[in-house]
Amino acid sequence: MDARLTPEQQDIRRALRALLAERCGPQDVRAAVDTPAGHDPALWAALAEQLGLPGLALPEAYGGIGGTSTELALACEETGRVLAPSPLLATAVLTAPLVHALGTDAQRAELLPRLASGALTAALAVPGPALATALALTGDNGGDWAGGGRAGGVQARRTDGEWRLYGQADQVLDGHSAGLLLVAAHTGGFARSRVRLFLVDADAPGVVRARQTALDATRPQARVQLRDATADMLGEETRAVLTALAAVGDTAAAVLAAEAVGAADRVLELTVEHVRRREQFGRPIGSFQAVKHRLADVHVQLQAARSAAYYAAWAGPHGPHGERVGALALAQALQALRTATAEGIQLHGGLGFTWEHQAHLYFKRAAGDELLFGPVHRLRAHAAERVRLFEEAR
């Protein structure tokens, strides 16, 4: 593995950091999350039109740039630094890869160019608080998370030659603003139930959406109710849905790890700037040995998390034997972000304990991501189970 960034990757990082510095400061973030969409449409248009972020990892044949998960992770590291609220995660990381992997030729031709251009945003809807399980990050995604064919979850039935969905998903990232919903639902009833993915027009009759109050407002969520909503099955009748979800989950975990690294890096920068300015007993508090040691520990955790995130992003398309290390990288990064935010708030003193301070946006991101994609100990435990680590030890 060559850990050096290519000139093209450096250009992506440089251009994106400059754009975000100009248009996504702390006040811009707070203003954006208070809008009905939960993000700034003008910023999203700039990310799409000027930098091509939604299509960064999509093939050029569908209007994308033809990059890999590495470029997408580097981009999300920069958006993570400023906690930029945007549909990037829901659209480009979770939904578009599934359309590309499972969709028919006609579905790809119709949807992927619009997703790559940013003209269409999308959201992955899975029932209940089961996103991490559906992506095979914290447990086996065998299918019971989608309702198991019993009451609850989202069920699909074929009526008069068309599919109709009924059920509810409670934690759909950007589900309130997306133009397209990719819904995981059970077909065949209890005895012969299978998980399938369905394409649903978000504005179609029978779709009821409402934005939910979330701990992390920069990661907006929605409740989506489907009341006999018309849907199209993604792809043909296939058994590859769960495998595709697990593959997307590994890539998403690597991207989320890079995003968390960017957030932790910015928190550390803010804390170092503060301890250099804040004086106690006639000297900057950053000159005290105890403060230096605490920040040094954060720095070490951050660098370890960055290495893990970069390797996980690289290993997706290049790793030996198709190894999946995204969940481990995400665990490392979330722990580093948790430590960085805790130390940042503590070392900012009374100022840091006010909800209005910037440090609390990062604290909420750390806690919110663990609720959605973790927690850290479950990410690590499932990774250990998958490779039979403890069985080998015995």
C-alpha cells in the first residue's frame, strides 16, 4: 500500500477545503440545520457542480468522475472537519452504490446520472433503528432486521402487477428532503420472506415523511411511513441484496471513519488554539505539562485513527481476499472523536460547557454517530466474530 496521496487527490482536498472555508463556517452550519431541508441547497449545488462530489465514486459512463472509495473518504474527511450538513452520505455513500450494484441497465441509466449530478438526492430507508445491522456493521444482516415477514418493519406485496409497500422506517438519513427513497422491505410473507430493495418516489401518494428531532442536527433524520405506496423493485429477483448491503456497509464505514477523523482533527486544532491563548497563573494553560500530555494522547489516537481510515478506504477496492476492515476503522475513529471532543470541552473550561460553543457540535456528532453506526464495542465485537478471533484463541 502506497500511503501517499496522488496529485489528483491532493487537488480534491485543496479545492474542497477552500470552498468549505468560504461557505461553511460555524454560523453557516447552524443556519443550515435550522432550515426545513436541514442543509444549504446552494452549498450542495456548489459541491455537485464545481467539484462533482455526488459522482466522485461513480463510473464516468453514468456521469461520475470514476474515482474510488479513497477519493470519497478524503472528500468526507474535509466535510467532517466543518460538519457540513449535506445529502452526500445518504446519496453518494449509501444509495448510489446499491443502485449501481443491483439495478437493471434501465434503472442505472435513468438514476445514476441524476444522482451523480446532484440533481436527485436519495435516502436508504431500513425499518427501525437497524441501519448498522442492515449494513452488517454490528451484527449479521440475515434479514430479520427488516421485519422478518411478521407484522412490523416494511412489507411488500404485489397487487395487479405492481409492488406496493406498507410499513415504517424511523431513522432515515435525509429522508425528509430526498427525492428518491431506496426502501428495504420483506416480500413473500413469513414462510418465504426475503429482503428486497425498492425504489420509491418520495413524493408519491402513500409516502408520509416527517423530520425527526435528532441529537446531531447536522445529520438530519426522518420518519418515513409507507401506506400502500407504489414501488419498483431494484434489479431483478436476486439473492444478492444482503451481500450488496454488507459491501456498501464496509465502504460506508471507511468513509464515516475518515469523516470522524476530520472532525477530531478540527476539534484538536480548536483546543490547541484555545490553550495557547487562555492564561492561568500568568501563563498559557497550554504550557502546563498535564495539558500537553492530554493533548498528546489525543494526537496519538487521531493519527492511529487516520491510518486505519485510509487503509480501510484503500482496502475496499484493493485489499487482499476482499477483506473488510471498515467497521474496525470506524470504531477507532469514533473513539478518537469521542476522546477529542471530551478533552476539547474540558480544556475549554466554562466556555466549553455552554451548548452554544462550537465544541458541542462535534460532541453531538461523536455521540450521534455511535447511536447510528456503533457503538464502538459492538463494531469491534462483530468484527472479531466475523473472523472467529476468539475461537482461534481458544
